Amino acid sequence: DVPSLLRYWANAYASMVGADGKLWEHWHLGGYADCEAPDNGTAGWFMENFRDLLVMEDGQSLWVARATPRAWLAQGSRIRVTGAPTYFGDLAYELISDVDRGRIRATVQVPSRRPPQSVLLRLRHPQGAALRSVTVNGRSWSQFDPAREVIELSGVAGEVAVLATYQ
């Protein structure tokens, strides 16, 4: 339930991160104490939730952009992740939005240390438009679920170029 997760995370962000970008400690209604070095539990919980928006392991599958906010893929926007450590090895990817022309491009560097059985790429169109077609490395690709906004990349390795079209 991505919308609920994002609301939960954003509400926690509002109560945990100050205007100066530092985590607040011992927050309570009406006040907080600045935190020079946040405790591992608070910082770890917050960062783990943030990481799950961008990259997440699920058994032998690796999720890419599982819960990124729709606004992050507005026209002309770019999401880039490099050197993200995962169980499978380091992950890198880039998403480039051209939704005004009905497409989102993705480049995924599939980890090779322990290759995942599948890479699940979720592209959350800013207006919730339905995914119409996908190409992977220039070839038509049928392993996608428009209702879940997920493209399953199985049997791929190295750098993978994905083009998702919405018109």
C-alpha cells in the first residue's frame, strides 16, 4: 500500500527532521531537543524506511523504486541512485521522466555478486496513467503489470535499458 507508506513516512519526516536537516530527538507535542548525534534506533528506523522507497530486497527479488512518490517522476525529473549496497551486490539506476511525451526511461545496473532471480522495477507515473508497453534493451517486453505499475526484469544482467510508454 504505497500511498499509506508514503503518508506514514512523510508524517514521520515532519516530526523527526528539523529545518536545518538534523534529526530531532525526544520529540513531543510542542517541542523537541536538537540532536547532535541521533540514537541508532531513531536514525536507523528513519533511514531504513527511506531506503525501502528506493531499493528493497524481497527474498530473491530486488525492488527498484518500489515506493517513490509520484511527484518525483514529474516531467523532466530524474531519480539517480548509485552504489546502493544490497544483498545481491551494489545497485545503480536512473529514472528519467518524459511523461509529457508518454514515457519514462530507466537504466538499471543489475548487481552481479549474487544475481537476483528478478528485478522488480516500479514506475509510478505522476498522474497514475496506465502502463501501455515496455521495451528492454530495445526489444518488446511482456513481463509487466499495469495495475501494479511493475516491470519484472528476469533473465537480464549488466546494464539494462527500459522504456515504459503510457500513450
